[in-house]
Amino acid sequence: YVNTDSSAGFFTNFSGDLYHLSIINSYIKGKSNVGGMFSSVSKVGGEIEYAYFDGAVVGNSYVGGLIGSANCTYAKNCGNYGDVWGTGSYVAGFSGSFSSYGIYDCFNNGNVYSTGDYVSGITGSISNYTVSNCINRGNITGKNYVSGIVSSTRYSHVSSCGNLGNITGEKYVGGICAYNGE
């Protein structure tokens, strides 16, 4: 159980590799950079594999079922089973935002709700990386840029992904991707 007015997660400001960890029946609440397992992850070439979260995650912006925000990291064979609530932007079932490297063979089974923009099943925003073989099974609700897999992409590649959840939003709403910048 974590309840704070700052960044929150089982690990905060993580800079390393992690393999084979599950967190169950947990509640994580914070403001920005809030994740069920990691508030933020930043390690060039870092790896997160076989990591799973089952619980509830609540925050404002950069909120994810597993990761609040990530940079220069690989995530492989990971997943979120819990629901995610946000009041701001970049709220997702897996990672609020993700830049550089990639997300492979990951899933979100939880429902995601936010009153803000960039709300998604896997990640709210991606830049310079790949999302491959990922699936969203949760219902996703947000304002603008709402999708099942990726809300907004830039210089990125999305392949072999699927969405089985209901997607609800006002503007730029998509089953897989809501907006492709370039």
C-alpha cells in the first residue's frame, strides 16, 4: 500500500534490470509518475521481463498499471491485471509514457479511466520505439487521444497488436492508435 502526494510505485526512479516479479493485491496512489511497480524507469538498455501487477493505481498524470513513465528501456512479457484511474494526461494500463527502445509481448487486462488526454490500454505516448505483440483487454475511457494500444506515436512502429476492450472518448479515438504524429 502506497499513498503519497508525489511520485509513487513499488520502486521509485528505478534504474536497473528486473526479472520475474509479481505484485498482487496492492494499492498505489500518488500525483505524477505513478505506477503499480515503477514510478519511473530510466536505464539505457535496461530490461524489465516477466513483471506483473494486480491491484489498483491512482494518480494525476503519467500513470500506468505497471510503469508511470519509462525512458531507454525494454519491457518484455509483462502485464497489468489491475484498474488504473487518473485525473490528468498520459494514463494507461501498462505505462503512462514510453520513449526509446520498446514494449514486446505485454498486456493490459485492467480498465483505465481518466478525465484527461492520452489515455490507452498499453501506453499514452510513444517516441522512437516499437510496440509489438501487445494486447489490451480492458475498457478505456478518456477525453481526447484515447485508444486500446497507443494514444500517440512519433517515429515509432506498432505491429501485431490487438484490442478487445471498449474505447470511449471525445476526439481522436482509435482501437489500436488514436494519433500517429509521424
